[in-house]
Amino acid sequence: MKRFFTIAALFAVTFTSFSQSLGYQDLGLLFSQDDNNGTARFTAMSGAFGALGGDISSININPAGLSVFNTSLLSGSLNSRNSDINANYYGNALTTQNNFINLSQVGAVLVFDSAYKSDWTKFAMGFNYRITKDFNNNFLATGNSGITTFSEFPLDNNDTKFNYNIADEQRFDNLYTGELSEFSVGFSSVHQNKLHVGLGLNFYDLNFSQQSDLTELNSDANGNELDAFLYQENFSTGTGFSANLGFIYKANQNFRFGLSYQTPTWFTEIIEETNIVDNDGFFGDTEIVVSNDNAVYRNTDFGGFPSQSFIYRLKTPSKLTASGALVFGKMGLFSFDYTNKNYKNIRLSGADFSPENQDFQDNYKNTHNFNIGTEWRFDRLSLRGGYKFEQSPDIAALESDDLQGYSVGGGYNFGNFKVDFAYSDSNRTAAYNFYSGFGVDAANLTLDNRVFTATVSLSL
């Protein structure tokens, strides 16, 4: 069974009833992922820049690429993302469409020639802000599992209580907001115009929220109706740090290869605010309405809106990238990146996360991902294309759970001023189980993201 969005208990304490929000395994996985956002040139070539450099976004793959620049440069990028999520729940399919626009990248490279006679002929320093992971999305799933989880009315005082055990419909509305942003500082130098080496320091700012509504429409044998509404919310903020280092070696005029390593990202403090607390036996804000008494139960009427805070730490996997590129002078190039990332190494700490960490060990794997890119120049005009493949980290994943995408783009060089555009399309499948422990099947999701990126660059 697909497990990309499987649900576990949200806290390290014991509760399972009506838990529809992401569990810690899911959050650990989500916060470990990267949308590979960058400049339009970077995006059009599917991020295959580990052996190329010469683009500010390559700082996030291999900081050695900064010293490939010949002049200082400033760039900024806008993203327009269209997202379609099709949710199939017990044979009922529903597609939710979203559109988001954001400033996805701003960066600068400063290039300095050596003032002394040395084999180290150039030094470069880079600064880059980007959205590492854009969480914004929502989907709606509706259908009928035939299973009721809200079958009694809490205010029913009859000797023989009404049993609303006939399931008529379930609805689940899920909203994600927020982003994981990254600010990188990189340093690079080149030895004898052949060996580029670099070091990068990366600082992360995490803001994530999930708000979900579960609706159950049930009835009893006499046609009396019970409508239940459960609302859960989760807000997470935190900061993190990682470092990366690498090299690019120009074997000859046409071939170059690179190798880079990025450390784990250490989130030293993630603060979570949630309403998933035991409030009169329900974990979330709950409203239940019955037709036979015209009565309404709300677990927030007398106790307000209970919530609690929780602080924990997260270590994401490290990443190793090997790259190669064929360069045909100023005519064009082909590039290839292979990335290895072991999701077994995700670690949660700050409380007893033994079950979650064991789950990473037992159910996640070492992934093999690759990116291919090409660029061809026609005087001032450039045309580009790319393909990417990312394995699902779940050992039980279906083949369709792997992410696959293609990209195309182009740019025009006006001299000191450049404009670039890119279009990328990626898709995958996943599953979301918004019931925990009731034998209800997960909703099967098909996710399709289409991104248009525009970048303006100015030589300094």
C-alpha cells in the first residue's frame, strides 16, 4: 500500500482516535524534501548543474560552481505554480486546482580576480535566497467507506441510545500553507583554471500549517441523521542549518565532472501549536448535530478552544551528488546529476520518538535520483530542456509514487541584462489516510505540478 501520507499519532503520547493530521513520520519526511527551485535557466535544465556552475542556483547543488562565473551578477526569479490534486476515495474522484505565485529566488555572485601571482586565479562569493519547499496546497476527498466512526450523540440521555451506524458520506478537506526557505552563503575558488572548489553554509526558516475538516454524514435504521464535523490544526515553525562542499574538475575543454556533499539539516527547535488535544474525548474541535432532537453538541462551548505547544528536534538526511557534463564550446552542453539520499537517517528527538525513528529504519530507503539537462545557444538566444526522476523514499511505494518531470525553457542575452523563462511539469501519486485505526482505505491522490519561472539577471 502507498504510504507517502500515512497517518500516525501526532504526539509522542498515546492517542489514536480520529487523528487525521500528519504524524511525525510524515512531517519528518515532508521537511526533508526539496522542490529544487531556482533560476529559470536552472529550472529549464531540471537542476542538472553539479558539474556546470555558472548559475547562482548551483550554489545549492555544488558551491564550487560559483567560481565558474567570469563577472559579478544579480538575479531574481518569480514562480507561478498550477497544482492539480485528484483524490479518489471509494470510487469517487474529485480534482482540486490551485494557483500560487511567489518570489522563489534572489541571489548575487561577487567575482574577484587574485591580486597576487598564484595558481589560485579567481575567488567568488555568492548569496542566494530560495524557497526550498513550497507547502501551499489543498485537496478535497468525498465518498462512502460504509464505516461510521461517529455513531452516537454525546448528549443522548435515552435508556436505549440512538445508534447512527449507517454511513451515508464522508468528506475530508485538507489545507497546507507555508514554506521552507533557505538563505545560502557560498565561497569558491579555482586552481590553475581546472579545479574549482567550494563551501556553502545554508540557513533555513520553517513555517508550516495544516488545517483539516472531516465531515461524517450518518443515519440510523429509522432515518434519523447525525452530522459530525471534526476540525484539526497544526502550526509548526523552526530554524535549521546545513553545509555543503564540493569540487568541479575540468578534465579537458569538453568534459568536466563534479562531486558534492551536503550535510544533514539540523532543525534544533521546531515549535508546534495544535488543537489536537483530548477535549471531552475528541482530539480537535468537534460539532455533532442530530435531526431527531434538533440538538447540537460542541466540545468547545464551555472549555473554549483548547490547544497545546510541543517542541522537538529533527535531523534530515545528508545528500551526495555526482555530476558530469559535456561542453561543446559556446554552442551547447549536456549535463547529468546523480543524487543519493538515505531517508533511513531521518531522526526525531526531544521526546520519546522510538516508534517513529524505528519506522524510518524499517519502512524508508536509500533513494537514487537523477537530473538531465541540455542547453544550446544561437548567438544571443538560448534554448534548454531537462528531465528529472526522484524515487519515493517508501520501501512499499508503487512505481507511480516516484516523481518524474520534464522542463523546457529559453533565454535572451541583451549584454549586461538577461531574461530567462522556464516551464516544468512533474507528477506522482500518493495516498492519504485520514482515518487512523478504523480499517478505512486511504484516499488515492494524483498530484500534477506545472511551474512557470521567469528570471531577470543583471551583470555588475
